[in-house]
Amino acid sequence: MSIEFAPLSKEDFIKLQQWLNTPHVNSWYGESKNWTLEMVSDKYGSYCDGLKLELEEMKPIHAFIIHYESQPIGYIQYYNAYDFLRDGYQLKSLPKSLAAIDMFIGEEKYRGKGIGSKAIELFLNVYAFEDFDYAFVDPESSNLAAIKTYSKVGFKACDDQISESIQLMIKPKKIFDEIESLEKKLLASSARKSVNTLDELLADDFKEFGKSGLVYNKRDILSRLPDEEPREFNAKYFEVILLDSCAFFITYTTIESDVSVLRSSIWKSIDGHLQMVFHQGTEIRGIE
């Protein structure tokens, strides 16, 4: 399966007009308009130069034509999600380094063959994840085909669904996804009761500042956690930040028995294995 991306050029406008007027594209992406070549040029002309006007200011946007086996079959773009106003909602509790992705397969005969998901996955790794740590999409909730495609690539519904008509979905870089998975693993009762798992995931010089104010080291954790009562954590708002080439900082919130705790951890690659070297929990209390 040969997939390539060519920067959008004015020579693509005739093909883009054709796609935008195709029923399966027009209903979701074409705003149900009857697109003329002039309308395409007005909207996408500046995209060829990597810019889009927003509130009288030009902001970067990166637009491409998707080629499959050397044939143009669709359109894809990415940009800073915070550079442009969202339609009917605002971004909330999402990572700061966030690329918004828009994409469609314009050629009918190439739909439903898994090309879209392959194209998105390749596009993220080659382009979007070079500039951003997370990718974001917002298909309409009724666009089940798009949601299925994004889910196949690894996009997951956001913790807070703030619009019934829009499905907000997010995907981290692969290494960030691994950090988040390891953090969640340490929240699970099965891991917390396993001395071997704790020993594997915690660095020898591990230190924790507990929400109680107490300080724990690895030996404290190995002797304490396996004997504690099982706990159920509702964890949300994960965000990973790269500190250097082998260190990662993750923040998130847990809710347990109506108590919200802001948590942060530092993970490092030690001898080729990711281990947690620091953790802190701070209870979130309302202002009295």
C-alpha cells in the first residue's frame, strides 16, 4: 500500500472542487454547499502558502493531497488546535501541544478499504507528531464511519464530552501513549498488590510526596501498597511533556470517593526500560 502526501497547490483546486461536491464529502466536510472553483480558491488559496486567516491574523496551516498508488484520492491537513475557533464549543482540559487533524477520502472507490486509517497513521508520524505531542479530531457524532476510522488509528474519546453533536477524540505520540499506559497500570489494584510489578516500574531512587504530606521511597511503597485495601481510581486529563531525551513529566487528575487529586510523575528511560522516579499527589479543594 503506497501512500504519499503532496502539499496542496492551486493545480489541485479542480479536483478539490469535485470532491467537495461529492455527496459523502459534502454532507460532512463541504458544509452542504454547491462548491464553485471560485469558492475553492477563496477558501484554500492561502492554504497553498501554509496560512489561514483567523480574526484578521494569518495562522499556520499545513494542507496536503493524499496520493494512493500515485493517484490523488483525498485531502488532509493539520494545524495548531488552539489557533482557530471551534464551531460551537471550546477546547477544555486538553494538552497544550495539540495538532488538529481534518481529512477525507474524496474518491468513492477508495473508501472502505482501510486506506484512510493507514493514511492518518502515516501522516501523524511523518508530519503532525514532528511539531506536536498530541493529535485531535472532532467528527460529528453521527459520522460513524469517521469515528470508526479514527478509533482504528488509536484516537480515543476525550474525558469530557462537551458537545452532544461533536465527538472529541485525541491521540498521543506513541511514547507518550506508553507513559500514560504505565501510569494507569500503577493505578490498578493488580499492579499495586504485586511486589514484582512495583519493583519493575519504580526506579531504585524513587521518591513520592503523598497527598498527606508524607514522603515515601521505593522500599516504603513495596512494603505498603501490596497490603492496602483495593482502590478504584477514576483517572482523567492525562498530559505528557518531554523533559529531555529520556525523561517525561506526566500530569493527570484522579477521583476517588469524591476526592479529586492532582497527580504528577516523572518517568525516565533507565537501561532501556521506563521507570517512575518521582510522584506527587495534591488534593484539589474548593475555595471557601
